[in-house]
Amino acid sequence: MFPPLLDRVIVLTGPTASGKSQLALDLAEQLQQRDGKDVEILSLDSIAVYRDMDIGTAKPTVQQRQRVKHHLINLVSPDESFSVAEYLQAAHATVRRILREGRRAMFVGGTPMYLKAILRGFDPGPPADEAFRRQVEQEVRKTGPQALHQRLQQVDPLSASKIDPHDVRRMIRALEFARLTGHPISHHQIQFDHAPPPGTGAVFAIRIPRPVLHQRIAARVQSMFNKGLVDEVDALLNRYGKLSPTAAQAVGYRELLSARAAGKDPFATAEQVVTNTRRLARRQETWLRSLPEIRPIPAYQTEQVESAPSTPELIPKPNSHLVKAMLAQIPTVDPRSGDGCW
């Protein structure tokens, strides 16, 4: 059982393309200046753990990593499986070391399962049945993820209603768990249902108006294609041949891999990547609203426009304002203490 880390770390989350990475850097530097303790960032992204998947995951740049130390990126090859338990093992070990050395740990990212496991703890359950997983993966290649989702609906309807129908890895794990234990996995993580009081800990989520977020997503996808996302996917195929189910289902990679397999123009998938990324962002927003321990940080304000009073204008808040709002809610720690708690 991995215990929650809610009272030992800072968390900054939000939907994809909401500006978490830059805001986290600014917050880390201001925290260091205020408290005299270095802050180190831990990625909360299930795809950033894979090496050579850089453009499509918008990993922090070399310059950003020089500003603030980053962890939990580039851990494994993209043809390897990497479970939630493996992530948590690395995360807990990293947090222990950071706190032992007298620094502060800040998780940054938007993968829902990783986030909930950090906030409320996680029971990994029985070990993986690799033979069963390979068998189901072969079936998925023949019949597609929709058939797998229908199978899960029969075994564990509650999990099927919560898991993304394209998330092959999590659907296989749910089926595997039921097969090994005789019980649905949805009845297993009972600690997930016990929410702490609202505002517990220092957990923040950036809130972006939906129209603005859609524009940001479109701009990010275009930038990724301009930076060489197609070449990156081709390089992955040439080097690894086949990606792990989790890596292969990542938005941006999934569409390009499908286009290559069908002999279609990969550049023609850009609009589909935008659409799927917007769907992902909506799911993230819905999921984040369900967690009472999260403190929303609105990134925009509205101002009335005299020429159109019924249509207020959205004005972005400077990052300095957002940082100030978060700093006011993060307790000051004694820089001489080494445990990092507040």
C-alpha cells in the first residue's frame, strides 16, 4: 500500500495545455526565494516517463530543467510497460530523498490516476499476469479497444463507466484484477472514496475558460507538428518497432501510429489530434472538479466591454498574480528543518 503524500508535497495540476509547466517554474523559484529551500519538480504524467517521446508530451526543455530540477521523466523505453505501482515506487523514493535533503517536492502534471494515488494513496493489488496481458493485447489488435471495453462492461460495469474506452492498459488491468481476485477492481481502491476536507494540503488546479483552452490546444498541436512530431513517431517506429499499449494510446501518438499503419498521410491527422486533445482536456476538467482537496486557481478574469456589455472580455492574469495567490496558501517552512512537511 502506498500512503497518500498530500501533507508532504505541493501539487500543481490542470488540463493539458493550461500552462502548468511555466507556472510551476515560477512558483518553485518564488517559493525558494521566500522560504530559503530549493524546490524540485516531479512529473505527474504517465507518458512523460517514456524516453524518446518528447515533442508529443511537451516535456520540459533543457533550459527549464536547468532552472528547476525535474524528476520522473525518461524513466523507461516506450516499448516497455510501466504500471501505476512502478510510478509510485519511484515517486515515493524521490520524495523521501528530496525531503531528507531539506528541499521541497512539487508534483506537476495532469494524469488523473497518478494524481489521485498521490493525494489519497494506492493499493497496487496482485502482481501482473504477463501471459494474460499478452493474450488480451493480441485480441485487441484483432478486434480493437471497443470490444475490450464491452468485455469490461460485462465484468466490471463501474470501472467500464470510469475508464476511457481507448485506455487499453487500464482496461486490461481491470480485467486482470477481476480474474486474479474474483472481485472487480472498482471495489478495491476504497481509499479513493474517502475525500479529505476541502482545501486540505497545497493542491492547486489551473482553471482556463473553455474557449481559451481550445485555442491553446490548437496552437500547441500545430506547434508540435511544426517541431517534428511526425519525424519523432517515425523514429520511434524505426527504433522500437512496437510501442507499449500505454505509449501507443497517448493522444498525438495514437493518431499518427494509426495513419502510418494504414498508409495514410500523417500530417492529415492534425485536426483529429486537436479534437482528441480537447476531449482529453474535458475529461481532465471533469475529473479535477470531483476532488474537493483541489484549490482552483483561475487564470483569467472578465472585464466588461463598453461596446458589448453583454459579452465580457477574458483577460489573462499574469503568472505573477497566480503565483502570489498560491504562495498565500502554502505554509512557510523553517529552512533549517529537514522533513519538508508543514
